Amino acid sequence: MATSGDLPAQVWAWRDLYLSALMEADKDKTPARIADAERAILARARELFKTSGDNIQEEEALDDALYALHALKNCLQVHGSLSIAA
């Protein structure tokens, strides 16, 4: 995965929400954190889709983050700690 040192800080704004979701210790808050992070990641992906240039590094980081959030969501579902509201 790309590091924040490779790109300007403003393009990594979604990453704070992503890390908050991964690190959330309160299982009751985790679903909301995951949803917030997914929305931010998808919004950034839409921004990148509309821009020209080589954004492959960040696009890969976004894909990796969505994959990790999906895995976390599945783990919580298996263990009965996540209720799906959507």
C-alpha cells in the first residue's frame, strides 16, 4: 500500500476515517466508522475518476482500504457483532 509521504496530505483525508474504523475498540461504534470510511473512500475515488493524470498509487490505496474494510465487516458479521442496516 502507498504511504502518505508519497502524496500531498489533502488527498489522504479519507485515510483518517479508514484508520479510525480499523482501530475502533468499541464494537458498537465500528459499523458507523466503517460506513463513514467507505463513504469517504468512494467519494475520493469519484474525484480521482474525474481528474486526469497518474493516480494509480492512490487508486491502489483506495482499493486496498475498501478491501480491508470489507474483510473487517465480514469478520464482525461472522462473530455477530455487526448488524447490517443498508
